[in-house]
Amino acid sequence: MEFHELLEQIGVDAPATVARLGGMESILRRFILKFPQDPTFSALAQAYDIRDMKALERHVHTLKGLTANLGIEPLRQLSAEYLEQIRNAVPPGELTTYQRQLTQEYRRVTQSITQFLAEQTG
């Protein structure tokens, strides 16, 4: 698989994102390939598990910003919707659907990146 195919698979508008990064695809490549190592999602999941709403809001906001910068639109959109619900003081028990959807999409994206990396080194 080529890098541009990975970007398409994970929902990145490559031309717009590369333009936002000053035309440097190498920067996008470096940060996309490091995305699975970012601790934000695991911190978000932990905050959800213990129902720490302040921390959950902070981590969802961070994930939204990170995915917006990288152009990972499906994750950005889910993060934005989740964040809106948190800020609207939706009870923690009613956030389960948002957490589940975000987790599923996060895993899909990170598995795609991990598979791409394995193909590149194998």
C-alpha cells in the first residue's frame, strides 16, 4: 500500500492537509505514522472509565485538535460530536454510544496505520 492510499483509507484529505502543513508531505507522513503512539486516546478511555468528566472533556478536545491538524476527518467529526455532548452536560451513562463509536473509529485508524507500517518494514 502506498502512503496516499493509507491517507484515503483513514479519511485524510491529503491535498488540503499537506497545504495546511506548508506543502510538506514529509511532515504529514511523520505525524500520521506516529499517531498510534500518541497517549491521548488511552487517557481519554481512562477518564471515561472512571467518569472523570473534566479530564474526559480535556482529552476529547485534545483528540479533536490533533485529528483536525492531521486531517483525519472521521475521528475529528466523532470527537467534535462527543465534545459537544460533554459540554452540554449529558449524563455520563448517556455518553456510551459516543465512546463506543470513537473507540471503534480510533481502532480502525490506528490498525490501518500499524498495518501500513508493518508492510513497509516487512
